[in-house]
Amino acid sequence: MKTIKIAVFGTGFMGRVHTEAARRLGFIEVVGAAGSSLERARAFAERMGIPRAEADYRKFLADPEIDAVHILTPNQLHFPMAKDALLAGKNVVCEKPLGTSVAEGEELVALARKTGLANCTFHNVRMYPQVQNMKAMVEAGEIGEVRVIQGTYSQDWLLYDTDWNWRIEVGPSRTFADIGSHWCDLAEHVTGLRLRSVCADLNTFYKTRKKPKGPVETFAGKTLRPDEYTEVPIETEDFGSMIFRMNNDARGAMTVSQISAGRKNRLVLEIYGTKKGIAWDCERQDELWIGERNEANRIVIKDPALLEPKARPFADLPGGHSEGYDDTFKQIFRRFYARVADRAAAVEYPTFEDGLRQLKVLDRVLESARTQKWVEVSS
Ligand SMILES: NC(=O)c1ccc[n+]([C@@H]2O[C@H](COP(=O)([O-])OP(=O)(O)OC[C@H]3O[C@@H](n4cnc5c(N)ncnc54)[C@H](O)[C@@H]3O)[C@@H](O)[C@H]2O)c1
């Protein structure tokens, strides 16, 4: 396959993970990294063995050799960077959420359609083999008609008022935009249903937090000392909960939290149908729980031989060999770059339209929390 050249925008947690995962395909060359300063971009490029570093991402957009860019920066930069990239004729992988408003998402979807470029919103959780297994089971009618959806996305890395990250200052939502968007995307993707109406409640427990005087990479704040902070007011939510109705009349409830001690990345999705229940926990990603009414429940360990046929292409390793977070990136890139290389290839990854969908859901969640009422979600 022809070598595809890409640049990454953002040199933090996702900068590292995207760079490593894209290289695993073998035909992707990461030729550039853009950071918030030349110094940071250079330090990252040197560490990762990337030949070129820039403080201004537009320099990479002007380079005709670059086929695609990955937008891995704080959320408020997704829209301007993605828009500039599409206008420059680049294929775009953009981290979630796609933007900070529905209007931004709509503009990006329209532009992506007009340019015909490949576009992806990075809802990577879809790509775990057991998630695809759940989806295939629902599609095959194995659990019956979906009646109840429950779950959570809980973390603890912002538990203390001394914990800090740029997410805390980027509105209009933090916890729901950051991790709730993954959960809602997953619930809709796996069930094939749509959220029809929502009733949400959000809370900011810390009205102020201690902001570090220097920049902090995601999840790195736990090691800072108290004399390195300034006290600042906070508006984004630490916690959210939502009850909802799906378009087939199924009902559900979920919570999102970044202050649940001990929960590192607990995304749980439980789906109960008229025949069986199925449940998956991202912290135990190889396991799928299957709930039975009249016989013993089962836990099926990821093994290509035991997955539904439709889920097998998402598992590259034999049973007993775990496939985790990094592998979800590889699975998206494999499909995304197949499409970049050949426009006739199927779109088997989450697109900007999926990103827009979750911006619409988020907008309705915020409206419901503001008015303390049930709110309809447009399709
Ligand atoms: N899909 C997932 O599993 C997942 C996980 C974590 C984060 N994310 C998303 O990825 C994005 C980045 O999150 P992160 O955790 O890597 O954050 P991070 O703080 O670790 O990294 C962000 C990087 O962007 C850089 N940056 C800031 N302004 C810039 C500019 N103008 N030009 C270039 N670079 C700039 C910062 O210097 C930093 O290196 C967010 O949108 C987040 O929602 C997704």
C-alpha cells in the first residue's frame, strides 16, 4: 500500500496515543507535529521520532504531501482546526467532541460533505471486540426487543479541588461532553436506537478549584505541589445523571462522573431485552456478561472463535490475549485509512455526522439540566 503522510495537532495524551497507533498500520508516516508552542512541539517530535515540528498547524495544511491530519487538542480548537483542514483539502480525524456547539458540528458536516474528504469523530469505544459483539447480538435478535438501557461512565481523576485540566475551563459542558458523549454514542451505536427524550441533572461540586500555574498534561495533575496553584471559579460539571427514552420506547438511566473515587475509566453499558441481558465494563474489556432468566448467567471471554461473526474483524488476537484501548485506535485507523486510500471503501468508523449527533444530544442534555424538564432530542 502507498505510504500515507499525516500530521498530528496536539502533543499531549492523545498526541502520543494516536501517533503510536497510526504507525502500527505500517503504511502511515507521521511527518509532523503541531503544539501550543514551538518548544513543546519540538520536544514531542524529538521524543516520538517525528521529523518536523511547528507551533502553527496551518503550516502543515499548506504542505501538499500531507494527506490527513489528526486533531488532538482541547475541544474549543476542534472546530477551527477541522474547518481549516477540510478547506485545505486534508482528510480529518478529530477527537471527540467534534466541537463545542451544534452550529459548529453542522458547519463541519456540511463542509465535509461538500469536499468529499474522509472524516472521523473519534468515538473509539465502539471498536472494542466485545462492544461489536454486543451490537451483533442485538442485531441478530438474540436479546429480543431492547427494553432497558443502564450504565455509567465514571472516573476519579478530578476528585480533589487540586486536580486540574484544561477541560475544567472549556464549556459549555465538561463531564458530559468529555465522557458522556462516549457513553451516549455507544448506547446508540450498540442498540441501533436513538435517544428520543432526556431528563438530566448536572452538578458542579467544586465552585472553585486550584489551578496550577503551569500547563498540565491530562491525568498528570495528581503529582503537583500546593504552592503551584491559583484559586479560580468553576462552571463545568463534575457529575451528571440522566433518565431517558429511546425511539422504540425503551427506557434507561445513566450517570457520568469524574469524582468517583477508585473508578479509573468505568464505562458500563447494560442492555436488557425481552429475552436476555448483556453488559460490558470498559475496565474488564475482554469480558461480556450475558444474563439469563431461566439458566445460569455467563461471562464470555474475548476469543475470535466465540464472537459473533460480524464482531470477529474487530479482534486481531487469539483468545486470552487481551485487546484494549490502544487497539481501538488501530481498528479505527485501519478502516479510516482504507477509505482515504480508496473512496469506494465502506465507512466503518464514526464520522463527523456521528460527532454532530452527540453535540445535538449534549445540547438537549444541557437544556434539560437548565430547565429541570424533559426535553425532546431531534433525530
Ligand atoms: N477518544 C479518547 O479516548 C480520548 C481520550 C482522551 C482525550 N480525548 C480527546 O482528545 C483531545 C485532547 O485531549 P488530551 O487528553 O490529549 O489533552 P492534553 O492536554 O493531554 O493534550 C492537548 C494538547 O494540545 C496542545 N495544544 C493546545 N493548544 C494548541 C494549539 N493551538 N496547537 C497545537 N496544539 C495545541 C497542548 O499543548 C497539549 O499538548 C480532547 O478533545 C479530548 O476530548 C479523547
